[in-house]
Amino acid sequence: MIFELARDFSDALAGMPAEHAKYRTLCLLEEAVRRDIHFIERHPTTMFQCMWNTCWWYDCPEAERFYDTPREGEQDAEPRLSALLVEWRRRKEETTPGFRWLRAMQPPEVHLGTALRAVFRGHEGEVNSVAFTPDGRHVVSAGDTTVRVWDAQSGAELLCLRGHEGAVTSVAVTADGRRILSGSSDGTVRIWDSQSGSELLCLRGHVYVQSMAVSADGRRIATGADDKAGDENVRLWDAATGAQIRSLPHHPQWPGRWIEQDGQRIWDGPLPAASRCVAFSPDGRILASAEEGGKVYIWSTEDGSEIACLGCHTHHVHSVAFAPDGRLLASCSLDMSIRIWDVVHGTESLCLAARDEHGNLMMPYQLTWSPNGRHLLASVGGSLRLWDARTGAELRSFSVGESKKVDGVAFSPDGRRIASGSADWGVYLWDAEGGLNLRRPFACKQGWSGKVAFSPSGERILTEPAVLWNPDRLWENVRLRRHQGPVNCAVFSPDGRYLAAVGNDGMARVWDTAGGALLRGLRVSRYEGSCVAFSPDGRLLAASGIERRVRDEDGNYPSFYAVRVWNTHTGAELFSVADLSGAGWDAAFSPDSRLLAVAGTDGIARVWDVTNGFELLNLRALRWGMETVRFSPDGRLLATVEQMGKAVQLWDTSAAVVLSGWRLRLARLARAFGLWKPEEGVRSAVFTTDQYRGHQAAWSPDSRRFAVGGEGVTVQVWEVAGADSAGAVRHGADVSAAAAGPERFPWSAWSVGKETTVTDATSEEPAAWLPTGLRSLCVHPSGRTWAAADDSLFVFTLEGSRP
């Protein structure tokens, strides 16, 4: 249905004169539909929501604070797009009382009216490479372990090619459009039928295919690999049979030879550098390859001889591309430069550099030439940059967002469109004649860690680096600048009056949230602080950090850690513990503020009685470091989550307050495994999880259930009594964040892959969806609004009433 609507928009615009009064409005509406077209296909009821969150922000008065300058032409569009959405909302509320939708509290990163024309979503991982079919009708993308074919006009996914067992790193289409080729980290190159999607051939021999190219006549395939053995990192293949034609000789700086040892063929000598990229000349007679050392080589494909070595790059080369006439070759490198070479003479013709708005150099990653050879396009961070290849002048910039790295880039055959792949799992389609995005970032840039929290009153949002935001007026903020270096952890006090943070300077600083005034600075450690926590009554502040580093007999410098506790109001230190063998990744007070638990990277969770400083418990992980500690709301149990051990352990803390110091020390000397209970001496329960890393953990308000989500495909929930699994919330991608609302308004938000779902916590039925994958979700005290991190601050609220 939604793809038919997109086609109707296209047909209407094709038959409408550009000077028509409604032409621009229809163009913007079509663009908005195509941005979220795959999300709307999955969730048809979100049509209004998606249009509001894109179109209303285009020209509403509130949006002006987010942009540097007015966007060209927006004031002339009648009626205003925002007014159109307001009327739509009024009618929607009349016809569907109480309908629920998620409203974004800030505009999209890329506003309407720019060069962005469509976004295709379906990949479940980073999109590494893109290509157009020769007729320009389809876009082919490679990412996760799949290759996908898209209708360039409607955005519909036509084919999904599965077979690779590793990430697909590169993709190409033959000149006749009949075959699609893909290279993968599984070491294979696969050839597919572009009509049926069937696999025709599989080329094996590499360990990790970094790049792949096909000659213009479709007869030869070149691969660049990271095999880390021998001299076969660049190979030529026969595309018809899959036979290896030859491997190009190892580079002179990597001398060595194959020897037989214990019946195995082993490379004797320094390991050669990985070949990061390869490219055929248009006539297929020469091949360019580049390696980690920064050199670019030109080879003859006829006999494999080296024609030239271009060696001006000082670091790894990411991409090489021949101009359409074959006379020029472009390369880009980790040394922040883009160089254009005269292939005939082996000389450098031009050196280009991409810079940000402050003049700082930015790293280019992928290159491609326009079909007419006049322009050079490069992916640079979260943007595309277009240069005049003759003068070196930068012509345009296309941005997908500062934090969303662009990987693959490709021109359509007519040069009018550009396709790009992104680290946010999206395939973006651009108008090559489009202009600059005029967007003012509203959230933190460098150093953003993805942590965010509401103050207890809901009047402030904390992000890291330490910045206080007003959720109703996101452009108003107080930046807390006293830390020297990144902030590693920050929390609000329970009453919301104070904010505490620790950073790489080893200091814990406490601010007044009302005005951002620094109240005190507390020395956590000599090096850097790792975590900080307030007690539930707000009287105590605890922090952990690296206290000292010493050189051992092997020449290494192991670190030792300290935990300190202060009186929040006076700043007086109550007790400290030094020489701990593991960093405190997480800290938590018991609900009565008597116990402090700290999770250590050494696999030990330590529990202290903060009234006298005694270490009561020494709780050991099954295999790996402790990542999370959580007291149950009733204070009876402590949950510990291992970093990589796939285990959650529950410990009965009620025993800790009845044991004498002598018996506890005896238990520690006896290596008691688990919480020491006099009558049992065992832990309460152990849960095995499906997660690789359980970095999201939470108790239910009644202390009866505990849930963990991580880098797996489930959020697992257990009934605490008996440690039986109460079920699993299964998803198709990593669960990156979860946040439940208060009991008086029980909505829960789950971020899975590139979607966030809000469910009714009572019925567990989905209520609304958001086409954004987020991290560090936290819920507003009202239970209707969530703040989250997606490399920038994101706030959304649930509109509509419960049924």
C-alpha cells in the first residue's frame, strides 16, 4: 500500500508543472513518505506520526531555533506544511479519539527540502557498499551478511541474497546487469543472478575479502584481502569459471617464501600488509591496489607485472577509483588526504582535504567518480563531499548526521542520483544537484557516550559530556565544563537537586542542577574515575577510580582501584578502600542506604556496610568481570550481571547484616563461593542468559522479576522465586535499551535494532513505534516521555490516552 502511494506521488508530480502552487508541498510530502517508507510498511498506523515528526518540524515556529539560517523557499510554501499537519491532527483526533503515537520533541537530523530523496531500510547491520544497476532502475546494497536489491523509484525491496556467513564488504554489478558480485569477511566472493537471486558461483581461497571489483567486460574479478599469510592478498579470478588466474606478487617490503613444516605449508617471513582496496581501469588492462602501509600499486592484468608504485600517502589507504577515461586515479587515506594521480606519468595531480565547520581535517573513507569524470565524490564521516576534479573546489555536501558514518557511495549511470550506505543500517538516495543541509546540532558532539537520564522531577535531562537540558526547550542548556577530559559516569541525586559526575581527571564533581554552579570537587583517584552513585536517601555519594599503576616484572603497568564514600552535604570522606584489583564498572546502594555494592572488572562484586566501612561480601562471577549490580526494590536480593559470562546471579543480602565481622572474614578466607548464609553458604540463584553481554538489567517494582537484555536477540525475564524463567521477549536484533514507566502509568519502551517500541506494560501489547534505534533509554516521571541517546539527544513523548 505505501509503495503504491509513493508511486502515486511520483506520477502526480510528473504531471504537474513546477510552477503550480502545490508543487513544492507535494514534493516535500513525497520526500517525507520515502524517508520512513519501510517503517510505515511494517506499521501502517504510524503514517500520521511519521509525517508529523518530519513535516511539522519543517516550518513550524519552534523549529527555527534549531537551524542556523532560514531554509530557502520554505516561507513561500503555501499552505505552510506545519499548518497542514495541525489540521490533519485535528481531524485524526475527531475520527479516532485517543489514538496513540510517538511525537519527537526535536526536528530530524536532516530536514526536508535537502538533497536527500529516500531512505531504504532492511539491513540489520552496517551497509558497507552500494551500486546502481546499469539501467539506473535498481540500487544494490551490501551489509550485515546479505546483499539486497531495491527499486530505486518506489524503494521496495526486490531481492535479498543470503549465503554469506560473514559481513558483506563489497558489491558490484556487471555491465550487462545480469550478475551481482559480492565479497565478504567469510573469505568468499559470490556471483548471483540479478533476476532470480540464485547463487551462480562461489570463489574461495581468501580468509577475509576486504574489497572486490569486476572488469567492465565482466570477465575478470579482482579481490583484495587480509589473509595475513603469504603473498596472495591480491588475486585475479575468471568470472565465468571461478578459477584463480593469478595472484599478484608480494610487495618488496614483505620478503618471504613458502616452506613445508610438519606437513603444512607455512609462510616464512614478515606478514604482508592487507590489501584494503582494488579497482579496475575502464578498459580492464590495469588494476590498482592499495595496502595498509599507504602505497598504491598499478599492475598489468595481462601478466601481473608491477607498472608503478605511488607512495605519497603516509597511512592506510581506504579506497581507490579510476576516472571514466582511465587517465586519472583517486585514492583516499587515513592520513586525511585525497590524492588524484596521473596514471600515465605516475605523478600526483591534485591533493584534496575535507574539513569540518571549524577547519579541522576529516577522514575520507570511500571514493567514486561521476560518470562524466568531472566530479569526485567521497564519504567523509557522516557526510558526502563533492569536488571539482579539475580545480579541487568543493562543490556540495550531503549530510546524514554527524555521528552516522557513511561507507559505500555510488553514482547512478546518468549522474543525477547518488546512493550511499551508512553505519545506521540505511541506504540513502540523494539528488546529485542538491545543496547543503542547513542544520544546527542541538546535542553533544565529541565525547558523547550515549548516557542520558531525567532528573527525578523531570525538569532536567542530563547527557554526557555533562550537560543539563530543559526537555521543553531543548536549545536551552547549561554545560558543566570543569572536568578535564571525558566524563565517564554521571547521576542525579534522588531529589534532583544535585548532579555528580566522574571523569578521566580522577575527580568527582557535584553541581547544583538549578543553575549549574559547582558545589564541590572530590578526589576519587590519582588517574581516572569510573563510576559514581548517590544513596537513595541522598546523604551519601560513592565513586570508584584508578588509584595507582605499578610496573610489574614483565614490564606491564597493572592498575589498582579505589572506592570512596563521602557525605553529600559536607563533602567529608566517610571511608575509602584502595588496592582493589578490578575497576568499579557499576555501583549501587541498597534501598535503605546501608549497603554499597560495586561491580569489578576482576569478576568480584564487593559489598560494604557504609555505616562502619566493613567489607561484608565478596561475590565472585562464574567466568568474567562483573558489569552490573542491582539491588531489588525490597532490598532483599542483589543481582550481579557478568560482562561476557552469560550469567546473572542473585544473592540474598539479608544474611549480610546478621553476620559478625569475624565470620565474614572467615568466609572470605575459606573462599566461600557466593553469598555467605550460615545455614547454607550458597548463592540464591544463577540464571543462564542468551546474551553475549547483558548490559541492560532491571528489577520489577515488586521485586518478583528480573530482566536482562544485551547483545543477543532476547530480553529474558525470570521469576525470582525459584529462579525459573518467566519467559523471554524475543526480538530480531540486539536489545540496546529498555525503560519501564511507573506503576501509575505503566508504559514500557524497548529499543530493538533500529526501532523503538512502546508497549502497555499491563497487557504487553504494542502501543506505538518509533523508527529510531536508541541507547540508554530513561523514562520521565510522568511515564509518557522518554529520553535516549542515538549519538545525540533524543526525546519523544506518547500522545493520546489509554483505551
